[in-house]
Amino acid sequence: MSFTRWNGNCWDSLIINHHPNVFEDLCVYNNLLFMSGEIDTVNGVYSPMDISWDGNNFVSNGLPHWSGGNPEVCCVYHNAIYFAGTFSDSLGQLYGFVKFDGTNWSMPSPGFGGFIHSMAVYHDELYMSGNYFVGSPSNYIVKWNDTILSAVGNEFYGEAWHLRVIGDKLFAAGGIDTADGIPIHDNLAVWDGSHWSDFSNDTFNNGVMDVAVYNNELYVVGAFTKINGDSIGGVAKYQGWYLGMNDVKKKQGEVVVYPNPTTTTLRLHLSSPATHEASPLTIRITDVLGEELYKETWSGIDTSIDVSKWSEGVYFITIISQDTITIQKFIKIIK
């Protein structure tokens, strides 16, 4: 048995018989709970690759002529449910990417498929991540707009296992090496609709597999045992990160730095100005080589820094008060 539900206090046993015994993903569509995986028959209901549950009974709606393979993920997009992975029909033609509108199955992009691990809807387009894509484009991450498939950014290398929309950004987590020519140190790449960027300059000894926000704090999980040489095993949260309105911002102490990444202007907001009325802050910005690019004394609430002519990359902001020194990072990108 590999299908159960939580009743609010404990797990509810649902005794079912199915063959084979692999469920991969769950999606809610048309008031039904869809289950995809390497399945054939469940409780006597023949529904290859996909079956749905109405709360009491199983409903057959499987892919016709399915012969084998594994649909790893499902996602609802534009009033239809999409399934992606590695699977084929009885003729051995690679499907890998199919659409179900509640009545009919179709191939949105014939001949396209591959090892697709994750899907997410971002800016009204359906994004897919995986490896060894078949067909065009051949990339680790592609997007579908109901008409065409296209690559996401340039020079993206590495297998992203999960795509998550957080705020107004798309996060890709996994064994990612490079995105838009920028090294991804923490296996966590961020897409703003136009460019990829590295989330941070931190180094994990093994890959980050997934990311989520809980109580406005960002968590990651994976096979890592060290971050920047420190022993941190399997799960970690980013110190001082929080989700702002339409911006991914980072906060440390009392100074908020946003937007991050930025293209032209970096803004700083002092959340408790009364603390520093008698002792202004010193703001110092350096690049990754330690070269100082900016320095000022700041005693206000808000300030803006023009970074439009700076090179693309990671920068460090040192904020010095009378009794504390904090360091934050931001990323400059060029559109």
C-alpha cells in the first residue's frame, strides 16, 4: 500500500491493491485528486500511468496505449493537467510530456520528453526542469506557453530537481553548476523572468535538493553535510532572510537591503532609526576581491545607491554601528 490520508489526528489506512506499486506525484484538478506514477490497475480499476480519487472511489482516466516508463510529476496549467517524465506509448514513441483536459489526452509538443523532475507555473508559463531532454530545445530547464517550448536563460548547466515559486522569483534547486555564465555556489539558482543569478556565495559540499519558505524564513534540504566548511547536515535555513512584498529581500540586524538581485539601484531601509540617532552608521561596499567601491556615513531611514555602472557579480555590504558590525551580500545583474 502506498496511498493514505491524514484525518487531522492520525494517518487513515486505505487498503488498496495496485500494480505496479509506484506513485510519484499528486495534483488536484477538476475536484479530483490525481495520482501519477508507474501504475496499471488500482483496486480493479484499469487506469495506466494516472488515476484519480474522488474521496471515496478511484476514477479511471489513464493515458491510452501507455506501454511503460515513469511520469514523475504533474502540474495544473491553463485549465488542464500536465504530466511529465519518461514514458512511451505502445508504439515506443517517447511521450514524456502530455496534457489532459478532463476528457482528452494530447501531446502539446510532439517528440518532446526526457528525464523531467519538476514543473511550476511562473509568470503564466509552465516551467520544467530535468536532464537529457529529447527534442528542441535541449536544456536543463525549459518553459511552455501553450504554443512553443523555449529555453530558460543561457548556459544553464546542472540538474535541477525542484522548481519553486517564492515571491516574484523562480527558484531552481539541485546539482546546478552554472546559470547565465554565473557559477552557482549553493546549488540554488534564482530566475527573475529575464536572468539567472546565484542565491548566495555559500558553498555546500553536496547538492541542495529543495527549498521552501516557512514563517517567512527560507529553508533548504539536501545531501549536504557542510556549508562553508561548517558541519550542517541535511537541512538549513538562511540567516536573516525574509519574504517582502514582491521582492526577495535579506535582512540582518536592523537594516533591510533590497531588491536582491538588483540591476540599477540598491535600497537600504533602517527599521529602527532611533537606535542610531546619536551614532550614524557607516556603509561600506566591496567586491569579491575586497576592493572598496562605496563608503558613506548614514543617519537617515532610507537611502539609495546607484549600482547601474557596476559589473555583474556578488558584492558585500559592511554595516558598522557603535557596537555591531554586520555583513550582507547582494547580486548585481545586467538586463
